[in-house]
Amino acid sequence: MEYPKNLEYVKASQDASDNLDMYTEATIAESNEAITDEFGVKYSKDGRKLLEAPQNLDGTYSIKEGTKIICDMAFHECWSLRSVVIPDGVTSIGFGAFAGCRSLTDIVIPDSVTSIGDHAFNWCSSLSSIVIPDSVTSIEGSAFKDCSSLSSLVIPDSVTSIGDSAFYGCKSLCSLVIPDGVTSVGEYAFYDCSSLTNIAIPDGVTSIGKCAFWDCKSLSSVVISEGVTSIGESAFDGCESLTDIVIPNSVTRIGSCAFRDCNFPNDIKQELISRFGVKIFLAF
């Protein structure tokens, strides 16, 4: 498991007085004054923050009404936790909040949530489906990394960016629609999504990050819309089933190995070589 062990807390860019509901760090003062419920889960004195859950928490847990923030690493490695009910009113899910909850199968994110932190659901290996609400505008780095059972996913139109490694290792994800509002697909965003069969990159995207779809071995068709200007190194490296692709004239740069081990018909391959050089099919 590759999420960081040292807590690099997710902080809002604004001053705390402007937006208290974006600070996901559990402070020492809050921990010292924490109120503990009957399940051993700790909340801040004012009830706004869920600070920490015991690692032996199991079954289904309902977060208390009035909670605004699920703090960084709050449910970290609660291995027996199967389901969580998040009430309306929660606005932020912190860094690594549910990381390593390997038995978690069911969670509903309410419309009030605007921020899902880095590594929030990293290695939730039993999580099979999730609906991200319209209130979320970005999917942060490694948010669903190694959710190997995730087969169903709805990304709302409100999302504008998909972070680095956001869905890395989601091996059961077979279909996905990237909404029109997305402008960037991060590095390693869908690395090793080995069941993904087709993808359409919408008009709003300007760049496809390095290794974004590397080792998506079942990917057979890719449509890249006008607007994309660059495709990163190894973006589709190892996509051995990829036989059909549309690359618009707006693309001016394709990195090395971008299509290594893809099985394009010779006419498509030669056309791409004439435009971008043989390096896009070769090793570094």
C-alpha cells in the first residue's frame, strides 16, 4: 500500500476564518478536548469534526448529524468496517480518511461534500461502486487508488480535474464516462485499469498526463476530442488491445512510448509516425 504514512495534512488555501469547513486536520487541542461516542469514535468538542475512529470499529457506522468534516486519516485501516453513513452537511472528506478500509463495501457521499482529499479511499479493496455528487469539483490524487473491486463509477459534470493516480489500480472498472467539464487527466490517473474497454476524452481536456492509461490491457478504443494539445509519455503504454484511436489535429505533442505495445493497424501506425515520429512507439 503506497499512501503516505506521515500525515501531510490537506489544508484550504483560504484563511480559517473564511472557511472553517475546509480544514481537515485534527489539531492537538481538538484531540485533547475530544468527545468520544459509544463506539469509541472521537469528535471535536463543538461536534463539527470527526477526529478519529478506533481501528477495531466494525460493521456499519453512522456519522453523527452536525458533523462538517471527516478529518485526515479518521478511519485509517479500520479493516472490519463495512459500511458508513455520511449525513448531509458534511463538506470535506480529509486526506486518507478511509484509506485501508479493506472491508468497506458501501458508502454514499452526500451532496453537501465539496472536497474529497488525496488518498481518501485508497486501498478500499472491497468497494464496488460509488456515486460522486455534483457538489464535488475535483477528484484529488490517489483518491480511489487500488480500489480493485470498483466496477461502477459516476463522475458528475461538476468535476473539472482528475488528479494523479486517482483511479490507479482499479482493475474491475470496465466503463467510465469522463464529463465535458474535465480539463485535465493527471499522471497515472487510470494506470492498470485492466478491465476498462473504451474511453472518450471530452472537448474540455487539454492534456493527458504521463502514464494516464498505462497497462489498460482491455482498452480497445479511444476517442480524443479537439482541444487536447498534448499526450504524455507512456500515456497508453501497454494497452495491447488498443486497435482504434482518433487523434485530432489539435494535438501537437505526444511523448515517448505513448503507444508502445499498442496493436494499431499498419495504416494508423504509419500515419501517427509521420505526424509525431517513431518515438511514440519506442522505449525511452
